[in-house]
Amino acid sequence: MPSFEEELRMDEEESVREIAFIREQLPQDLKTAFSDDDLYYFLDAIVDYYYDSGILESTAEEVDIDLQAVANAICEQALRDKQGRFNPEEVVYVVEADMDFQEQSL
């Protein structure tokens, strides 16, 4: 069993891979629109959304996720957290890329 420090390092490596994957998936005009800090914030906000919405607790074999609703929630949260004003129509690409990354990691 890995130590706590090893788990943290592995989580960080996974996050770096995911950020790189997301950047590859974004449309060309958005590849530089978001900083790494923005993307890390979005990833945390996506997990928070899934947790708060109950999606993570679902026992259904398949769960429909409204990507636009997730993007809207992230943008609203970013405003409340004073992280910036983001366009949900752009953030939805990050949400979709995150979902694609998670699915390929299964």
C-alpha cells in the first residue's frame, strides 16, 4: 500500500496528465484561454458539483450528466469564489474533456 506522500505524488501526476489531455481536447481558440490554475480550479469545481448533486452516490449503471449544467455551475461558483468570470459556453469543453479523460482512465 502506497504511503500518504506517494498517494499525493501519484494524484499530482494524474492531475498533470489530465490538464495536458484537456488542453489537447480544447478547440484551438481555447487552448490558451485558460491558465493551468483555471483548469485545476475547474477540475475541483467539477468534483464538487458531482458530489453536491448526488451523482457520485448514484447506484444506476448509467447516469446522464448535463454538461452545460455542470459548466454553468462552475462559472457561477467561480464568480462566488472570486476566481474570475468565465463563459459557460467555453467551460463546457473543459467539462467534456474531463469526462473523456475519466472514461479513458477506467
